Amino acid sequence: MQDLGLGEITAYGALAKFGAFHAQVEDVSAYGLALIIPIDERVPLLLAGDRLDELTVLGGATPIFHGSAMVRHIAERGANLVVGLELTDAGLDLAEIYRRGDRLSFAERLRAVERETRLEDISPDFKAWVAELRTYLETMRSFLDSEEQRLSSLDLITRQETLQQYLAEVAPVLVERMNRAAEELASFVSGLRPDEHGVHRAFLRKHLLPLIRLSPILRRSHDKPFGYAGDYEVMNMLYREHAEGDSLFSRALNLYAAQEPAARANINRIEYLGRTIRGVIEGHKVAVSAWRASVAARRERSSSC
């Protein structure tokens, strides 16, 4: 990147539990970058999966990225921490960056951009899988939107009742398909080398994230406005009615999100904690009753003497 005449590349931003930071950028690509952050007392708070908000990357004094990023890996190197980030917004505008490289010819800049944007490193099977799932979701969304539009002339009560019937029909179908997709994705990921995850993740996010974000639960879990996925509002979403969303498709997708293993674990936790607390209370009541009976018996024996 220095060869492009952008000077030293630095980054600054904020993490909810880490605070503001300023760091040197060691490496950068279309999909992410590596930061060098001096180790201090805040470092143990930084974990993989954390979200960096308002991240700005500067090439010299020139902004080349502004958005957010996800921490993907962390490693210590001497007195520094190497933090690998995945850009969660549009990514770097490589064409604009290379256009600023007055030290390179147009042909060299063109080849550099082409190398960064080619898809040879992505498995053909993975590309086909993403395309198939995207087609399915887009088709379902279009169908459900049109069915919902057909009900617009009905009175409110009839429309709501009909939508409820439609949701009961479509939700199991969509949930089954998305559960199968999750299993297929896990199979793909398990076969990737560590250096392949970033490009495959970026490809999937580019083509599927706009559709996945139509679920309120998945959208907030991805955006992490407070720096982590399971904030109070995500918990509220899990503990209340799950058929939320501004369309029939988004409500069906939200029902899928609410039955995912991580979501079910949080939902079941309430019942588990409630049952545990009630058990402790009942045990305490039994112990108190036994103690009172014992005291009463001792008093009775004392009075008889």
C-alpha cells in the first residue's frame, strides 16, 4: 500500500468495552486489515467477535475507509497486539485507492485491482451454494410480498387473520430450508483453510446479508450497536413474540432466527433459571418448616419436664 504513495496507513475508531484507539495498519486488503495495537491494561477486554464502530482508515492524510469492522483473530507480538479485522460495510474502494497511486501506471493499477476482486480463491461449490440460497430467499420474498399486497384492500381484522394463516403455512417451510442451509454452511466452513475464511465470508455477506438482515433479530445481532450480539434488546426479542418484522417474509425469517440453537439456549435459560429459583425457594421453605417443627418439639419436651 505504501507503494501507492498513500504514506503510512493508520486507523482509529472505538469499541464499546475497549474505548477509543489509534493504531498502525500492518496489512490491508479488500476484505479486511491487520492492526498493530500496543498492549495495555485494556487489551484483555478485546475478544474475537467484538465490533469496532466508526472505524476510519487513513493513507497518510487521505481517508480510504470509514465504517465498521469485526474482530476475527488476535495474537500477541512482543509488546503489541496484532488484531485481524473483517470490514463489515462496503469494504475498501480499491479502484479509488489505486487511482491515487501516482507512482504506478494505469495498467499496473488495473492489474492490482483485478487481483483483489477476482473470485478464483472461492470454491465453485460455495459460489453455487450461495447463488442457490440467494435465489431461494429472493423468490420467497417476492412471492410473499405479492401475496401480502393482494390483501391490502381487506379490512384490518381480516387482513391480520389471513396473514397469520399465511405465516403458519410458510414459517415451517422457510425454517426447514434455512436450517438445512446452516448445516450445509457448517460443512463448507469445516473444509476451509484459515486463510480462506475471510474471502468466503465476505462473498457470502455481500450476496446474502441484505436478505438475512430483514429479520429484526439477525439484523440487530449483526449490527451489535452496543458492541456485542446478545444485548438487552436482542434478549427482549427472544423473550417476546417472535413473529416480528415489517413484512410477511421478515416475520417468517425472524421465526427461523428465534429457533436457532443459540437463540433457543437463551430462551430456555429463562425457564431453567425460573425452575432453579423456585426449587431453591421450595427447598428453603421445607428447611424452615422442618426447623420450626424441631423448635416446637423441643419446646414441647421442655414444658413436659
